[in-house]
Amino acid sequence: MIVTTGVSILATTLLGFDVVENPIALVALYAVSAIGYYIALPIYTSYLSETSGSLIGRASATGWAVGYIGGILAAAIALFIGSLTAPIATQPEKFREIFVLAGIFNLIFSLPMLLLAWKIRRSEISPGGKYSWRLGAALDVVRRSPNTLRLLIAYWMVGESATIALYFTAIFLSSFAGMPIAKIFALTLAIQFIAALSTWAIGRLAEKFGSKELFRITCLLWVLIPPLLWSIKIGISYWIPLIMMGLALGAHHTLVRAEVVRISLPMERRDKGSLFGFLEVSGRVSSIAGPLIVGFLALFVALPEALLVAAIFPLLSLAVIRKYKWLRTS
């Protein structure tokens, strides 16, 4: 956790300086930053079982909600110092300050966690000796539990819809609603603020009523969001789909993450690592597949119509999750 977080912070900060001029080298530096973050993420999640006690859902939701607040604060500071509004073409050095700010922000808020992790006694991954990692380790974990596989597939499917909406809503509002960039940015922050509140509330509701129905409601929200985005062009208020997006944004992440933690409780440490890694991989697939599908459809139809495909994925998620047996909160 210390190494991957440190690598991500350092590489992100270096993007803010003129350390390399070759575009390929810059892309490679960004890749190092992203890889560090995405490797660290399942390690963070794995600590939920040790730090949350019996309130796994609440701890998962609170952590995700605080992440949204962090994003809002970082964006607000960047706006205040002028980095966010600096034209990239004429003031690239001013715009690059965003990366330095992101690196410093990450370091400050990660430092207490990293110092605590440094003091923890190191232990072997598996009792009695070394463990030989292999490519199929994660697949072995889910293969032994079809129930877990259903959860991860459902997570991936609803994640497709969320990723499509996040990637293309700004383009849609600019191109088809004629909205200025400053207003789109303000709406983005508003969505994140709503997401922070709704995600925090989801954790408390999940502890009280369970995750099953809350996950289904989240899927239904993502089914409705694409046609509501499309309806903006015929006069429906953009606030309706945007508020719904904020309500649904963090819910599927926090519900599934907490459920995976509960599944992992009786597992050996090495199997926990494989399971949490598979969770993150299944989530990352949607970051690639969803935009590719919409981009391909946009070659043949207008973007508002192409976005409607996003409603199919949460419907598939509902079909897959129907036979999943949710674990009890306590």
C-alpha cells in the first residue's frame, strides 16, 4: 500500500512539471500514476474488514463519500488559483499546476494512513512459507463461488452504464444543449456533492435494511438516466437526470465493495487479495468497454440516441443479480 500510493503521488506530481517533453513519455508517466492508484485501491478495500468492525456497509459508504468531497475541494482550489480556467494552448504551465495540486492533496490526506501502515508488523501472505502467484489465482476464487461471480458480473454491468453517463454527459450538454463549459463544470461539482450525501446515506440504509433492495433500486435509476438524458433535447429539465445520476453514482460501488468484504471474511489472506483484485479489474473493464460501444454507435446515430444503449447494462445487471444470495449485515 505504501509503495503503490507513493508511486501514484510522485508520478501525478511530476506531470505538473516540465520534466519530459516527449508525448509518449508523458503518457507513460500518466500510466505509472494510474497503475499505482489502481493497484492501491483493492489494498485499501481489503482493510475494510479490519477497520470497520461490524459496520462494513457504513464504513464503505463513508469512505466513498469522503472521496467525492475530496474531489470537490481539489477542484475548488484549482478554480480559485486559476489553474482550472487557464487555457491549455497558451498557458500550459499554469494548467499543469492541477497535477501538482492533485499530488499534494493525495499526499496530505494519505499521510496518516501511510504512517500507520508503516508501523504495522509485516506478515507473510500465507502461513508456512512463500506463495507462488499465478495468473489464474483470481479466477480460481470466483470459480469456486458462482454466487460471487454473479455479484461481480452485476457490478461490471451497472458500472458500464455509470461510466457511459459520466464520460458523455458533458459532451452531450455542450453539443446538444448548448451549455457553456463553466456551467457544465458547476453541474459536475453539484452531481459530486449529491453523490457524497447519497452515498453516505446508502451506507446507513444498507446497515439497517440490507443491500439487496438498495442495489436493485440503484440499477433501476441507471436504467432511467439514459432516456432522461435523451429527453433533454425535447425540453425536459437537465436537472432531473443529473440529480438521479448524483443519487446513483456511488451507490453500486459502496454496496458491492461492502458485500465483497463480507464474502472475504472467512478467506485466507492470499484469496482475499485475489478477490479484491478481481473486483477492481471487473470495475475497470467498464472504463474501456462502455465508451468504446457508445463511440462505435455514434458513427451511425447521433450521440443522444447512442447513449440509450447505457440503459441495457443495468437491466442485464438486474437479471444476473436476481439469483445472488446476499449476506446478512450482522
